[in-house]
Amino acid sequence: MLKVLSVFGTRPEAIKMAPVVKELAGCPEQIRSRVAVTAQHREMLDQVLELFGITPDYDLNLMQHGQTLYDITAGVLNGMKDVLEKESPHLVLVHGDTTTTFVAALSAYYRQIKVGHVEAGLRTNNKYSPFPEEMNRKMTGSLADLHFAPTMTAKKNLLQENVPEDLIFVTGNTVIDALLETVAKPCDLSQCGLEKVDWEKKVILVTCHRRENWGEPMERIFQAIRTVKELRPETQVVFPVHKNPKVRSIARETLGDTPGVHLIEPMDYQPFAHLMAKSYLVLTDSGGMQEEAPSLGKPVLVMRETTERPEAVEAGTVKLVGTTKENIIKEALDLIDNDSSYREMAVAANPYGDGKAARRILQAVLRFSERCRI
């Protein structure tokens, strides 16, 4: 019996690991699956666990007000020590690029437990952009024994870092699995703070929270969004504002009194996915939305200086617009005003898969188990 421990701590990780946990649980004859959450994010994580029906076997409950990267790192390292001592898994699965991801992988390494990295191989090759995610995923990649790359570009990145090819599996991205399952379920958006949204207008969905955008870059981003709304009154802006006080203060100051801009609380994943499906255009600094929105035919403008998802840019589903006010305004107005520009992005093929990534990960894990005689 192969013992697999899946570890995650934030909402994005939970969304992307939920399909994997489901596949592992569906194979009880061969796999004993356990789940540990760090609760690096608490409330937002719990929403996803409830949606996908995941009950963690271990919950480190680390979330603290004003927590730092030092706090999270120490908490995960100490907490995972006890979990690994009790479970003694053959394989620890981690996802992506959070502090939970890297430190859980490091904890497994300290006990010489094999590590599988879901969403492996993403790179900007700038260790401070995004921060701290770029180094989290690179260091996790250095520790991993199995690399589940979402695309061929991610695989090429790993090969350039001398990862053996037989340890890399191109699977697609599990976020597509989760998204397609979620939007297939009915959802009532009327109770989500959206009562005043005019759905007859073009709805621009905004998310913005990354550390490297805190301060002046975020001020420029929000000023640009306000200007776009003022120049194009036929639009509506919906912005679920991240709970971080640094994000909230700038959002309220810059956008709070702008007519047609709806600042709402962070949403559960299911209504958020349905909101994305109803939107006309997405402006974001998120990583996952670069993968999700194109699956729903929504153009994405990425308000960052770099992206670890160049496949989407190359495919034409995503455009990297930076954080300058003028460029964000220019690119947003182009998609609002020009049907040809909009259609070109909306119908481009999504490079992130067909919704069967979790099944491919399960198959790769089982093959690896047989090869290693676990």
C-alpha cells in the first residue's frame, strides 16, 4: 500500500490539489491517502475544503494576524515534523510556489521522504518577481523526486535545470479540472455583494494582491482601473478585495468612491468561478487566473512585470501589461472598444489542458511506485 500525504495551506493550493486528492481517494486498493493543511490562509482555505468535501487528517492552523514569512516558515517546519513522524508516508505531494509548498518539501527531505511537485517547472528567472514564489518553486524543484509539469514549456525549464526526463510528467494543470467541475454546478450570485452590478454592461473582473505590487505599483494599477471606468461608463468593475490591510487601504482610497466600481469581500471559489464566467474581461496579478479565465473564453490582462506562465502569452489568451497606468488603460480600452482584439484573445486555445490532469498525476504516481517497489 502506497502511503501518500498531500500538503497545502492556501486557497489556490487547495483548489488545485482538490482534484488530485479526489483521484487518490478513488484508489483505496493501492493508495492510502492522507491530507495535511497548514492553514497559511485560514478562512479562504476552509471555503475550498467545504466546496470539494475535503476533511484534512491534520490541520496545523498556523494563520496569525500580521504573520510574516519567518512565522509561516517556522510554523510549517515544526508542524510538519510531527505529522511526518506519525504518518511516515512514502510520498509527500505539494503544489506550486507557496511557503507551505517549499517548507513541506524541505520537511520531507529532512526525513528522506520522496516529494512530488504538482505544477512544477514554472519560472520567471527573477528571484524577486514574483516574491517569494519564484524561489519557493525553484527550491521545491531542487528537492522534488517527481515533477508534474503543466505544460511542455515547464518541462523544458526543468530539463534546463538538469532534472532527469523520466522524472518529469506533462499533465496539464489541475486548476482546469477544478474549474470545469465547479462551473458545472449551479450557483446563485445574488447573495455575494453583487446586487448593484448592472449585468447588461461589460463587467471587468479585477484581482490584485501580490507583494511585489504593494505600494506605488498598486496605486498605479488602481488609478488605471478608475480611469478606465470613468472613460467607459458602459462598463462595471467588480473587485473582490483581498483581506490584506495593505491592499484594502489602497483599494478604498483609490476606488472606493468611483461609481460603477464594486469593492466586495473575497468570494468563495464556486461563486467566484461563476463570476469569472459572467465577466467580459479579467485584470489580475494572480497566477491561477491566467490559466482559469482563458478556459472560459475570457481575455486576461496581467498587471505584473513578469509572468511564469509564458505559454498563455504565446497562445494569445493572456497579455502582460505591467503596472504602468498608461499601458493598463491602453490595453483595457483596446479590448473594450475593438471587437477584433477581443475575439482574438477570447477564442485562442488554452494551453493548460483538458481537465484530466489529476488522473495523469495519479497514473504517474502509481508507475513511480511500481518502479521503486514502494
